[in-house]
Amino acid sequence: MIKIAFYDTKPYDIPAFEEYGKQKGIEFKYFESRLSEDTAYLAKGFDGVCVFVNDVVDKKVIDILYSLGIKLLLLRCAGFNNVDVKAAFGKIHIYRVPAYSPYSVAEHAISLLCTCNRRIHKAYNRTRDYNFSLNELTGYDLHDKYIGVVGTGKIGKIFIKICQGFGMHVLAYDKYPDYNLSDVEYVELDELFKRSDFISLHCPLTEENKHMIDKRSIDLMKKGVGIINTSRGALINATDLLKGIKTRKIGFVCLDVYEEEGDIFYSDKSGHILDDDTLRNLLSMPNVLLTSHQAFLTHEALNNIADTTTNNIISFFNNDVLDTEVCYRCGNQENCKKKRKEKCF
Ligand code: NAD
């Protein structure tokens, strides 16, 4: 039986991992703690460790794990910005789940848009309090409106199809446009900002697009614009966003991600005073809807994450070469083993 130490466990992680683990001869030990220097020693005696987006996998942690004989680290997510891949090179093999359900995120984005546009979140609270007034609940028809989609990859494409079902016109911006998409008008980013009634972000966070929504771009937007971000928090400058809401330039904001979410999201802070003034101010606005990085959270996505992760484990012990292994930035670009479909080390 292969034994894996599973960090930062949440109750919703366990059923799918138990099911796929049993099928493939893998035993998981579930730890609530996140992986860090302090908790790395819990992995003693295991064959590998499994982590999520907020576990710390820096050089120190990697060295501790390696000293314990760990040679396998599994990310049960797509991103790996929390892992020092260079430090892992030559020591610990790292695998991820590049895609688990683009539908989950696209459907969450459209749910947020519909909820905020039609003030469903306000109506829900009112009627529970026997307040049946409709004042301030007026929304807009989505039909015939312009939706601006930034990033037309797996999630963006599904989001576009859903919007087209509503009869919306689609403006899009992507560094690498897909001109095979029908009824999509690719435009420059500034033009998208100027012409869109609603803007939804579906691109990765890179050094060049950090704070792509800031004072400058908000100034370009239509008055009353609705902004939806299910991608990465740092795509938006939250302070400028707040100003845009206060000046009534922005009609509504839907966020599933927030730049400083690291120590806040995924946990119950209801008994605490929130130190983050910007987040507290955003949450106090009637036209801001925030979910706690939950866009991925469907049964299908959780099953796909468990299926791919357990396949990664089996393939590692079979010594297979997998596309799901990360690039370690080893610096040997001319002679890249990964490109040659060989094991990096
Ligand atoms: P993808 O790789 O299929 O598509 C990303 C698209 O963005 C590509 O077409 C790419 O060319 C484009 N792109 C890259 N850099 C860009 C830039 N600077 N400006 C505009 N476009 C750019 O990825 P995906 O599966 O569609 O995921 C999109 C994003 O969704 C991810 O990067 C991630 O940040 C986010 N995501 C969020 C959740 C969640 O739970 N909230 C879950 C999964 C993914």
C-alpha cells in the first residue's frame, strides 16, 4: 500500500480521495495542518505528500521532506506559485492537476454575474426577514449587452458560450487569440474596457498583467460597469476598485479571488476582527459579492482532482513520464528533457 500524507485537509476533500485511493491501492493520512517547516516532520514514514494552494513548499520545507526520504509531492490544484520548483529539482518530483473542470469556474462566474446584476443576494436576505419590498433591486437585461472576456482559454471559452446563450455580444482579449471562435470580436484591452457593459477575467496572473484593472483602466470603463474576477486576485488593484465603487463608476463587483486572500480564505474567521481594511470596506458595499475562492468546488471537479492525483501517484511509482510533472526551471533550456518527453531527473 502506498502511503501519502495529505495536508490542509477540508471535509469536502476526503470522499473522492478515499474512493480513488481504495481503487488504486493508496492510503491517505489526512492532516488539517498546512505544510510548513513546523509540520513537514509529520510526513516521516510516508511515500509522498499531497498539498493545496496555500501550503508552503519553500526550500527549507523541501530540504526537510527530502531528509525524510520523500521524493514525491502532489499538488491537488493547477497553480504551483507556492512551490520553490528550483529547490525541488533533483530531489523531489512534483506533479499537479492542470485541469479539473473548466465548467465549474465558468458556471460560477456566470452565477455571480446573474446574482449581482439582479440583486438576488439582497433579495434573499430581505425575504428571509419578511421584507418584500423591491426598492433598489432593479437589474439589467443581459440580452443585447456587451460582455468583455479577458482570456479565452478553457474557462473563457465555456463562459463565452454561456453568455451567447443569453444573447450577449462578446468582446474578447487574449495574448494568443483563437480566431476559430464564432461570434467573438477580438479587440485590444483598452477597447474592451471602453465598450463592455460587464467584464470577466479568465487569464492567468503573470508579471505583465498584475493590476490590469486599476485606476487607469477603470477610468476607461463605462459608468455602471460590472466586473467579475474568478481568476487571480492580483489582476485587480483592490484599492482602486474600492475607489471606483465609491465614486459610483463601477455598478457592481463579483470576486471569487482577492490579492491578499492567502491567510483569510478557506477558513472561518467569523469570530475575528478582520485586519484587512480594504477587504472589510469591499464587503460592506451592497453591490459587492464575494465568494471565498470556491469557483472550482463541484463534485465533478473534486472527483477529477482525486482521479488525476491518484494517477500521478501510480505513474510516479511506475517510473512513467508525465505531462502533469511541473517544469523545474532548471535553466537547461537548449537540452530540455521535459520537451523530449524524458524525466527531468
Ligand atoms: P487556460 O490556460 O486554458 O487559458 C488562459 C488563457 O489566458 C489562454 O488563452 C492564454 O492565452 C490567455 N492569457 C495568458 N496571458 C494573458 C494575458 N496577459 N492577457 C490576456 N490573456 C492571457 O486557463 P483556464 O483553465 O481557462 O484558467 C484561467 C484562469 O482561471 C487560471 O489562470 C486561474 O487563474 C483561474 N482559475 C480559477 C479557479 C477558481 O477556483 N477560482 C480555478 C481554476 C482556474
